[in-house]
Amino acid sequence: MSEETLEHSAPAEGAPQRTDPLSFAVKALMLLPQLAIPLAFAFFSITRESGLEDLGGITLILLLIAALIALNLGIAWLQWRRFTYRVGQNDIRVESGILSRAARSVPYERIQDVSLEQKFVARLLGLVEVRFETGAGGKDELTLAYLSQAQGAALRELVRERRDGVELPEAESESAPAEAEKAGEPLFAMGPKRLFTFGLFEFSLALVAVLAAAVQQLDFLLPFELWDADFWIQTFAGPGQQLAAAGPVLQIFGVLALLATVSVAGVITGLVRTFLRDWDFRLDRTTKGFRRRRGLFTRTDVVMPAHRVQALRFTTGIVRRRFGWRGLKFVSLAQDSGAANHVVAPFARDAELVPIAEAAGFTPPPDDLQWRRAAKAHRIASAVIEGGILVLIGIAIEIGLVVFDLDLFPWQKLAGLIPVAFGIAAASWQIFLWRYERHALGKSQLYIRTGWLAPTLSIGRRVKLQTVEISQGPVARRLGFATLHLGLAGGKLAIQGIPLERARKWREAILRSIATSDFSELT
């Protein structure tokens, strides 16, 4: 059955319904910031070019702006009036469109999960956005914006029950969601103190990049030409001479002050982003799965069924690793903000991550686990390929300088040594990584460890792997190693450089595990 149809074989059992009337107000309020910037540009351009600086001219422009806003609000109201949805016995059907009508049907069996999201304005009005995740991704996902919190929770529970083939009595459909949510077992939470510590490790220069982009886009509003080199030379000629005459101590102090300013901006950006994204982070184990709630302005409420968690990823950072902080992600069939990895504990200690992993049916690597490295031939081949290309480029540069007798700069004889040095460094790095990238096959799980400065540990349950594929390129076939691709509906796992004989044995063992289990019955 197709997800999108214009005609249906059976009529919907439920009556057509509209979203909450306040959803129109939410969309109207969210529309104003989108119109503010272009309208301001239009106002500035018209007044500057046409000279309408008198009261009458400004009034005319304001009336035109008001008319444009009213037109957009009218269109938003018509869109709300013409948007209806039906909750049927087998699917959810949505009809939309003002002049041309479009209809869509999503069977319950295609719905992987239902999540609730509250943006800031909707949260103030007590509304939620209901998202039906079908695995299609992007604009193909079905969304109802907006319903009341009670309606959203009841609809989510109803869809899950019908998807799983369980029908709730009508009297229980409203109370079941609240009871299920209250019965959750807390697994992990982050308070303000933990968020502040987390934010310190989330250093980001995004604010600097945004300001630079804004200056570039709005350069016509500046009283000078942004890319005028002569202007900047004249502007900094005086301060530059003063700084040069101040001595090396003050020069170093000026550079340190600049670095400190950029560092403070990076820390503040990381803190703000962390608090906005992960405020009141909570992970509970409910009868329906793992329920995660987070967000300050945009509040998300996602439930991940336990049987849909196919793999785990333990992550860390270059700096946070030294302080014992790690993160945990679920690789699930459903999506989390466009990614297959659901963040369930972004900043935690190892002792906090173990109970979460065990609740999902996974166990950390045992102490006696037999770790294996990739084939030496794989790492040597990678070193030769990556380093050899740069070395050849360096040799070609040196030959060109000699043949054409070029005299570009005083140290041109050393120009070819630069790519050669990078090539040697790249080759050495590939050989060095061989010591830290390991993999292991346990009785029920597969383990893959990669990285040195920021290592990542991936754990996949053998019974939940869906495909096992061995691939070899020309060099791999010649040297006797391969890449073992492990397919997941929510992501991919791969072991590179595994000896061919080991890859074949592991493939047979994993396929036996897959064949003896029914994925649909896993809990």
C-alpha cells in the first residue's frame, strides 16, 4: 500500500478533524519574524532610493507593509481551515490545500514512531506538534501542527496501539498516555550544574561565523566599503604603528587579548547552545520504551521502543575524555532531528551509561574480550596511498622548478619538501592508528572501536543486524583483506581492513544469529 494516495479503498472511520484553532495564532506569530527582515530591507531601500522621507510617504509604505502582513495572515487562516485529518482503523489520512487539494494516507504499519515537539510560541499556548516518523525523512514525514498537549499524547498512544495490533477501549484512550508516562523509571537526567559543565566542553565559533556572514550580507548598510583594502590600511595605519612602537611585550599582549576575546565568544556560544538544546534533559524507561525530553524554547518528547534500538555508540571528545565524560547514542529505526542516532545521554560518566545500555539489552565489553586489529597490509596500503600521493606531488614540484628554471621566491628550492613532509606525516598517522582501531565478536554482540584522540565504541547485537556484506577493492583483493559491512535499518557499521578469512568466518556466524531470530518479536 502506498503512503500517498488520492483515493482510498475504504472510507475513514473517524470524522474529519482540524488542528487546534490556536495553531493559526502560532503560525501567524511565527510568520512575523520571517517578514520583519525583508520588510525592513524593502523600507530602507524604498526610502533611500525614492526619497519618500515626508510623513505621507512613510505612511504609504507602512500601509503597504500592513496590507502584505494581512494578506499572509489571510492565507495562513485559509490553510488552517482547509487542513483536515482523519484517524481511521488502519491509517491516518490528511487533506490539505486551498485551490488544489492533496490527500495523503499513512498506514499504521508504516509508522515507526510518533514524537511530540513544542516550539517556544506553541509551548506558551500549550500546543504540541505531532510528528509521525515513517523512515522517509525530510518533507515526506507526516506532521500535525498543532494539537493540544492532551490531544497529542492521546493520539500518539492510539497510533502506537493500533500499529502494534492492540485496540484500547475508548474510555481508556485519554488516560492511558498519562499513566504510561508517569510509570516511567528515571535513567538519566541533567540539571543546570551538569549543563553548565557540558557547555564548557561545547566550545564553538558558530557565533563568530554568523556575525561574519551577517556583515557580508548586510554590507550595503555599512557606512564604508567592507572589501576596500585601502580603507582598512588607512584605518589601522595609526594603531598599527603605535602597536609596532610599543614593543614586543605589548604586541604579545594585544594578540593574547584577541585570542581571549574569540575564546570567550566560543565558550558563550557553546553554553547558550547547550542550554537551549538540552535544558531539563530527562531519560525514562517506560512500558513503551525509552522516553527522552529536552529543550528550553523548543521542547521535544520522543519515545524510542526498546526493540527498535539496534546498536549503541559511546562517544567522547579530545578534551572531555581526559575528565572522564562520555556520551551515548542509540542507533534506532526512527530518526532524531534527521539523524539515525538518538542522543540518550550526551554528557555522563561511565557508571551512568552502563544502566542505560543494559536497559536496552546491551552489555559493555567484558574484560576478557579478545580484541583484534585490522590486517597490517590494510594499514600499510592506506599509508602508502595517502602519503605517496603527496610525496609524488612534492617530487613533481621540484622537477618543475628545475626544468622550467622558475624563480618565484627565495626559498623555492624547499617548496617541494612541504607536500613531502605532509605525505610522511599522513603515512605515519595511518600506521599509528593501527594500534587503536580494534574490533571483536562476542557471543551475542559485535564491538568496533575507532579513533585515538576521540575514540568511539560501537556495539551491535548480532540478532538485530540485517545484512552482512564483504567488499574488496583491487588493492584489498591483492593483499588479502576486506571491509565487512553490517547493515542496520537505522544506520551502518563497518570493519575496515579485516583479514579475508576472518571476515568470512564472522559473516557466517552473524548470519546464523540473524537466521535463528525473528526481529519483529524482539523486545
